[in-house]
Amino acid sequence: MLQINNHTPFVADLTPYSDVHGRDYAVIIIKGTFKTSALNEPLTLAEEQLPLFYADEFYGEPGKSSVRYPSDLAPNKKSTDVIMLGSAYAPRGQVATCVDITFTINNNSNIVRVIGDRHWQKELSSWTISPPQPFEYMPLVYENSFGGKSPSQPNEQDTLECYEQNPFGKGYIAKKAKPFQGMALPNIENPNELISSPLQQPEPVGFGVISRDWQPRLSLAGTYDEAWQTERMPLEPLDFNPLFYNSAHPNFMFDSALKAGDSFSISNVTPDGGYGFKIPNDQLLVSVSMQSKETTYLAKLDTVVIEPDEDRVLLTWRVAVPCTRKLLLIDHVTIKRHS
């Protein structure tokens, strides 16, 4: 019987996976929960270790809200996902109408602007944006980013269509629709592409999880037609793109793997303002014994979930071990820390 000998304080599990060519893998997933100790210092181990998520976890009802935590069940990711769940805060515990979040990893920065509640208003023959309302904090969820359903009239139940890149956001106006007095605008925007016209349809910005049924992620899943059903099921379609397993916003997917000492600095995501940390020096060795032969692999850190409101960071490592038609022949898996 397969045994997982986990000599780390983290949670771990093994799941089978077959790729688009039918090659079998044993995927070992390891997740650690950490706390921040001080700005620009390595993370420290948290007393409570969160479990693996075997399915996407939503903020509210599935299908009616955005994804909070992505499922941990994935083979090797092609890119590294960095996800942040939390809120934007006005500086020094005051209120503000606009706050910029500067998210820096090492020397690479990305800026997102968070703006108070606004709406479209008609002035003479043109549409203008109302002054933003002050806020103490603003949740960084896709419900506050650009998107949503495009109603034909205010408070009307029928909708023309929803924005495929973010069905739960604010501000989307379909081509056949028109803005109306009081229609909400998004709170989270790209400062280089601020909305100034009802005709604009910018890419939604944010730090959270892109749902697997939103575009452009959905298009990476491939074609599940009658030919797939008769010729390939349950294998993935031939046009499946492995990037589908990455769930971070494209601005926060990185081709290079994160490593010990990499530094994170994020502004205006706590009441005190600054938040930051370094990746700890945790290298994980995974040894797989198959038919009395043992092979050791170095697990790759491919997912970082940052929760400033909880003072919590989740790190997920993964390794996919080739085992074509030999999964049941694996005797045991041993996981150890190596620093």
C-alpha cells in the first residue's frame, strides 16, 4: 500500500495525472502556511497549517461569485502563480478617494489603482463620472473590477450579455446597450488605462484567482466536442494548453520559479500601510520508491497566496513523477526539508 512519509510540518498528498499524450504521472503536492515576522524578513512557520483545497473555494455561492482559493489539484504549472486576497486601505487609518497599490517582487513592480464608488451621470449631452466616494478600505475582489452583466435598463432583470473575462464585475456595457444614470463603475483599475468613456472595455485588473470558466483561461482548456468524446475521453484534448492550470491574473504569472530570499513588498494593503516578506529557505526533497528503486526530486514552488488581512502566506510546492502504468507500483513517497 502506498505510503506518504511526510517529515515536514506541511500538508501533502499525491494525485494521479495523465497528460495530453496519455503519459501517467504521480503528482506530489505540498502546502505550507506561514506568518510574516517583520518587513523584508523571511516568513515563519504558522501554528495552524491550512489543508489542501481539492476544489476551487468561492467567496460566496459557486457560479455567482469569484474564486477565493484555487484548487491545489494541478500537475506541474508552466508558470508561477502569485495571488493576493485582501483589501486596499487608506493611509494612516484615514479615508481616501483613491489609493495606489504598488506590488513589488524583487525589483519588478506592478501598480493597481483603487478608487471609491462612482457612477455614470448625464450632463447635457455627454456622460461623465461622478466624484469618487471616500473609503477606509476596499475589498480586492473581482466583483470590484471591470466586468459584470450589461443590463438594458436600470433595475431591469433581463440582461443583454455578461463580460466573459469577469462576469461578476462592474461597468460593462454591451455594444447594443447604453449607460444609464447611476450605473456603477469599477473600483479597481489599471492607472495607465483609466476609464473615461462608456465605450471602453478594459481588461479586468486584480490580484485574485481567474476562474477556470472565464476568458481567456477557458480558451486554454481545448475543444471538448464529439470527436473528443469518441476518440480521446478521458484524456485532455489535443489543443489543451497546460497554462490552463495557472489561475493567477496574467500580470502575476511569472515564467521563472520563485526561490529562497525573493522579496515581496506591497503598499496600502494593511491599515499600517506597508506589508512585505521574503521567501523562506525551505527546499523540499521528494523521494519516490518504485519497485525497490528510489529517485529523489526537488519540489518546485509554483503558487504563492498572500493574505495580508490574515497575516498569512500560503506556499505550494509540486513535483510530477513519471510513472507510466506504474502508479500502483510506488511503494512509498518520502518528503523532507533541505536547507
